[in-house]
Amino acid sequence: MAAKFFSLGVALLLSLPALSQYAPPLPTQKHLVGVEAGYDYSVVTVNFRYGFHLPRLRSAPFVEFTQNTALPGLNNSRSQIGIRSWQGSVGRFLLTSQLAIQSIGASNKAGNYNAVGAVVELNPGLLFNRFGLGLNLAYNPVFATHITHSTDFHDRFFREAKDGWYRQTATNLRAGVNLLYLLNSHKSLEMSLKGGYQTSGSLDQLLPPVYLLLGVNKRF
């Protein structure tokens, strides 16, 4: 039972949403905002992102906040800071990449979890006027997690459990597809749908190792 509580707490740290903005913004489009929702290792995942486009670098530093809700009494949130780049995109070929650092928090009846991780994402694909199709590949290691065990956990499961930092507590690999559609001729409004298979080893026995996320992004 104790292992189940611990594993579920770690599993909630693994959701890896990354808002699309797959099609390269125009040079005049400096502000990138978006929202994304769907299934991602929890019943409901909602992500909010803001990025600032640097046309000369074909990149956009961004910040993102995520709130996940899995089951009553289980909470998971995450903030990210990183950079998304369109280097390598030529003509119809898109090569979108992302690198980000994460701060992750989760809580359940077993205790509180605060983790530090990273995301490396690669999205090669093709863009045909307003419609795009590509791959969604990602690697998400969680470097370290600080665990504060609850009184209930100490009393009922493992009295000698120690609070503190635990290293390399989780790794998530993702492989899926991404569809995007630019809703207007100015290419300022983008809708994306991505989904596929994600794995994190033995934790896949607790929750289905799949994800499906719908996003809308605005550029101005």
C-alpha cells in the first residue's frame, strides 16, 4: 500500500504537456499565448503559456503554468521556463524544438512532493499552407524530488520513512503525432491536436501510458 501511494505521487509528476506553437510565427508576431487541455497521466490537464518571439533568432523564450486534476484529494501543478525554436524550418518542412526546466509539485494522502526536472522536445513535420502534420517526441527526466511524508503515512505504513531529497525519481519518454491547423490567413491563430504513447517504466501499470491534448494558440 505504501508503495502504491508513493508510485501514484510520482506518477502525477510525469505529465509533460508543452503547448504547440508549432508553425513558425511571422516576424511581426511578437507575443505568443496559448491554452491546452486534455488527458495526460491524469483525468484533466490544463496548461497556460506565454512566449516572446525573437525573430532574428527564430526562437521564443516562454513561461508556462500547468494545473492537473486526477482524483479527489490528489493535486499536481507545474511551472516551466524555457525556449522554443524554429531553427531548421525550411519551406514546408518544420523542425520545432524545445528545452525547458520544470518545477513540479504534487500532494496526496502519503505526503507532499516537490521536484525539479527538464524537458527536451523535438517536432519534425510538414506544413501545407494552413495544415500541418508531424511527430511529437520528448524526453522528460525528473532530476530530484523532495518528499515530505504525511503523519498518516508514518503511522500506517512506514514509521522510519525519512523526509528529504531523492534523486532521479522519474523519467518520461513520449512518441506521438501532432496535427495543426492555422485558422486564418494571417496565421495568427493556431489549433493543434497531439497524442500518442508515453512510457515511464513500471508506473505504466498504474495509469494508461497515453496522452491526448487539444490546444489553441494566438500570436500577435
